[in-house]
Amino acid sequence: RPIALLTGEYYRTTELARDGQGLVWSRDGGRLAFTTELTEVPRTIVLRFGEDGRVAGADTLPGRRAVFSPDGGSIAYLATAPSAGLDSARSLRLFVLSTRR
């Protein structure tokens, strides 16, 4: 911290997610979207920022890889529909049996 203060590179930070990935800012800087996989199903978190730069609200979308439209009025993301096959695939575990002694 002392060196950062000396060089003017000391910034206050706030952790938004332990595993946030794929951060995307809206063109106007008022929203930030990122993917988190803390649960088995990926979720996109969209944060809205107020005039003071603090988080003013959040929405959760059931998918990943969000992008904002050029005018900032829409957001698109990838998601899969729930299915028994997908649930089964998520629960699969790979086991390797060694024949060496």
C-alpha cells in the first residue's frame, strides 16, 4: 500500500464475485455483466450502477456469455433449456480403472 500511495496507483476495490468471468460493460458504463458458476448451472449477473458509481441493483439471468446491444437497450446471453438428458450429463463422473499392479 505505501508504494501504491506514493505512485498514485492506490484504488479502492470491491469484490463482486469470487469466480466472475467474462466481464462485459455496457457502452454507457451503467451496467456490468459477468458469468458466475458457483452453482451447477452458470448464471449471468447484471449489475446496475448509480450516478455515484455504486451498485444500485442486480439481476440474474440463467445463462452465460452476455453481450449488450450497441444502443445498450438489450442484452443477449446463451442458455440451455432444462432437460433430463442435460441433468444426467451434469451428474456424470469419469472413473478410470487402472489395470496395472
